[in-house]
Amino acid sequence: MSEQDKLLHPRYVHTPFWRHKLSNITRRLEGSPQLIVEGRLTRMVGLTLEAVGCQAAIGSRCLVESINDEPVEAEVVGFAGDHIYLMPTGDMRGIRPNARVIPTGQVYAADVGEDLLGRVLDGSGKPLDGKGPLRTHERVPLNGRTTNPLARAPITEPLDVGVRAINALFTIGRGQRMGLVAGSGVGKSVLLGMMTKFTTADVIVVGLIGERGREVKEFIDNILGEAGMSRAVVVAVPADQTPVMRMHGAYLATSIAEYFRDRGRNVLLLMDSLTRFAQAQREIALAIGEPPATKGYPPSVFARIPQLVERAGTGVTGSGSITAFYTVLVEGDDPQDPIADSARAVLDGHIVLSRDMAEAGLYPAINMEVSISRLMTEIASPEHLAWAIRFRQLNAIYQQNKDLITVGAYARGSDPRIDEAIAMNPRILDFISQGMHTAVGLENSIHDLEALLRIQPAPDAMSPLMVQ
């Protein structure tokens, strides 16, 4: 038998010589560059790019050749047969027919670290504040990781938000997810700013998603200020950005909040707004052919909202928490707006702002009758709950009979409950009202509520009727 035949004989294939040979071959194969199959651009309609000749996973990054110096980055958002659909994350000018489409094999990730504190970022995580590059050494998935619901720590501690009406009547727990439902021009941004300044949180993450660009600097300078910015991270993706970038901004803000939560911090996440996030997903879904379902919103929109919201909240036992406020802009003050309805179903409560109260100059313009905190019964004392229920009953009685009271159709003495509600109404309005630069702590809020309801006004001391 020749030497070559001996080496190929079954008796010799497991010898040290062959094991060494196979190890070298395996190492060389692993170190060889991966073959990249490029495609070409065949169609572009609106913001949707269609390519053939290559394959890429949903959510992965591709580079599209441009006549400019830099290629255009795009995300894979769908496919049909051998066609893949992409949505650019930036400016599309310079793209031409039959341009090369190069899959990168990478998915989007977020750069995280302590250096993010005090910085303003865009939807891709790049700094906007001119303070130099970020010094981060860790990356986390932009879409986050699923948390076992049985591993989450329970919500047992109240969170002081510095707003008397919320602290006393809709007490919020540390790790709760709340919606702030409002139409345009009723004080939503001011209320967000108050909570940003007054809330007792270790880290504040602000996501300004799809809103007016001028509000970014105003929010940083006028609301956060230098002291607030030192413990805050702002992710700003104005309305002129692509829908993919707007969605990335929401995911990035949540990923940053998750990073600090997993390191034991108590995080306040403010996202303005959840509606713009949903509208961005609607633009993407309709562009790739998904049929509209509820008032023009495709079904995927109502799947994306809980996927985003469920990432907030408490972490595993021993870690920190993310207390999240998501603003929901209702078009035309429609309480049945599909996004508002979907948000109410998945959040742990909602604060609804009233246009009537805002027009009457009562701020924060919180509608007491329809707002709710679903965890208040778990974190408030029985005495506190009793006072809060009593307050809301008096307010509800007055609101239900306001029309009769206003036109003078109600005769005093007909119903003792209505008489008491009329007498207490001025004090109720004073309790709700709060200046935007004044903080009222949790303990003081509860004390003020108890002191208010212990006062029993005399019948002859009833104030003139006040209409909100």
C-alpha cells in the first residue's frame, strides 16, 4: 500500500496528522471573507425601494449605491418572491435606476454607556449637540430583548412626579406605564416638562419622536435646563425625518432606558409621541402593500405598539425600573381615536387632558372623570384611597349637574350631595391648579387632599357658581 493510500485508509483518518490537517483547513475557512451577493434596484415609489438579485433578512441593513460620495443606508421592511422592499433611513437624493444594493448582514443596534448622560442624539444614535463623539463601548439590540413576565419585579413603591393632582388622585408606581392623552394645544408639553423637572428619578430619557423641530431646543433650554440635562438623555427625531428613522428613535430611547434600568437605575422615560410612532409604522406598512384596517391604520400598527410599550416597566428582581409616559395625540379630540384606544388597552393607566379646562385657564387641565391609574389601589394606603375617591365623587357630581347649575335650573336644598359639590367646587379647582414652576411633593399632595376634604363648608358660605 502506497503512502497516499495509507493516509486515505479508514485506519489512518483519525490520526494526529489528519486531525491537525483538518484543524488548519477549518481555521482557514473561518477566516475567509464572506461572499456578498449584491442586488440591483429595480423600482422606487415614494419612499419604498424594490431590489432583486440579493437576499436579506427583515430589519437588516443594506447600502444602496448613490451618485454621491456616500451610499444610502436602508432597512429591509418586506419581501415578495425574489423582490425585497427597503426603506431608507436618510436622504434618497442620488439614487438611480439599477443601482447596486449591498446587504451588510447586520441589524441595527444602539451604542449605550454612561457617556450618554447630558447628550442629545438623533435616531441613529449620533450626537446632535456638537459636544464631540460618544465614548461608548457597549451595543445592545435596537429592538430589545423579551422579558419573562414572571421574572419582573412587582410594582410596590409610589413615584413622586411633583404634580399635586397626579400624586394625590392618580398615584403612579415606580415602573408603571402611563398614557398622556390630549388634543393639540391643551398643555401636554408643559405637563411633560413639569414631570421632567420634578420627578424623583436617577436618569431621564426623553424621546421627541415626529414632533416639531423647534421644540427640541426649547425643551432642552427651557424645560430641562442645565441641571436637568446632567441626568438626561434626549433622542430627537423631528417630523421631517423618514418613517424608519422615527421608529428607530423610539426604539433607541427605549434601549437606552433599558440599559440604565438593567444597571439598577430608576429611569423616567418620556416619549412624545406614541401617535407619531404609530403613524410612521402606518407609512411603512401602506407603502409595501399592507391593507388598511381601522381608520386607515394597518394591523401591524396595533402589533408594534404593545411591542414597544412592554419593554418599559420593572426589570428582573434586583434591577431598576422604567416609569414611562407616552403622549397620545387624539385628532379632533376624538376619544375613540384608534391609537388612543389601543394605548389605553396596553398601558397601566392614562391621564386625559380637557380642552374645556385649558380654555378656562385651569392647568394642568386634567379630566378627573376619565383619567385613571390602574396601580393606585396597590401602592396607596386605604386612607389615601378613600380621600381620592371622595374627591372624585364630588367633582363628578358637579360635572354631571353643571348644565342645570349654570342655567339656574337647580334649586339649592334639593339634593344635599349637589349642594356640597357646589360649595366644594372652588376649592376643588384650586387643588387641581398648579403653576408650571411649582413642585408639590407626594406627601404634601396627600396632606393637601386630606385637609381639603376635612373642611365642611357652611350652607351660607357657598361660593358663586363657577363653570369650568
